[in-house]
Amino acid sequence: MSYSYPTNFEIEIDREPLTRYLRAQHQMIWFYLMLVGGLFAGSMSAANYYESHVSLPWTTILWPVGWRFLCIVLALQLLGAIGYMLSVRTVSTYVESLLVSVEGPFLRIRKSVGGVEHDRKIHFRLLHIYSTKQDARMKKLGISTPVMTTSVSLQPTRTIDRTIEVPGVKDCLKVRDMLSEIDNQRENT
């Protein structure tokens, strides 16, 4: 039987919007982490100082407490900025290394996460459900994520469903439909 799709081809990734999306996500995570951490550490330090100097008048207590609180918050914000800058490089490496392709009866997904290379080949017969996902920020940037579900049998009576997500695929709905058609064609041969 002849297929209406080539045997081997690459699926295009929309790299620029994906980079902006992932950087915004990392920025938000680092901001909230440092805000909560800074407020918690600063207030604990201020409370500690206050407990040891309770007998002093308020003006002599508030001045050092305020400075101590501010220094801890600023130090944690600086650490958060450094962490964010490191995550920018991680995002760039991830987006540059992301590759999705169809290789005969396999879907190949290659990516680099945190310096670790992942290269997966998944047989189409293991893929069962094809869907897409798009949150508000993705919609604003014009990208979507195809989500594929696999079922893995551990025992005759027990299976585990795993999802595979590949963010930033161009024309996500068309790719989802195309992958499900390829799966259908290759299963019926």
C-alpha cells in the first residue's frame, strides 16, 4: 500500500515564539520564587532581631530591622536574577536542540534538557490519543503543543498512560491530524 505521506520527514518547530514563551515562563517562576523567598527570609530575620531587642524603643529597633530586611530581600533578588540568566541559556539550548520527525513507523523526538540529551523513537502503534494544548500565553504568541498519549502494559491487567508533549510545533492542528492519519495508515497495512 502506498502512503500519502513521505516515509521520513521533519516537523517544523516555531522557535522564536517558543523561546519567548519558555523565557516568560521561567521569568515568572523565578520572580515568584524570589519574592516569596525574600519576604519569608527577610521577615524571619526581622522577627529574630526584634525578639532579641524588645526592650529598646521602636525607632532604634525599626532602623536596623528595615535595613536587615531590605538587604536579605535584595540578596535573594540578585540570586533570582542570576538564576533567571542561567535559565535563559537552558531555554535557548532546549529550543535549538528540539527536533521532531517521522522516521518510517517511528516518531522521533530529540531535545536537550539541562545538558542531558534525550533522543526518543516511539513506534506509532504505541500512540493512541492525539490532541493539542494551548494556554493563554501560548495563544498570545501563536503557538500550540501537540499532546500524544501512549499506553504501556506492565502486566496483562495493568497499563499506564503517558503523555508526550512537544511545545511550539508550527500548524499544530494540521500536524496532529497528519500524525493521526499516518498512524492510521501504518496500522492498517
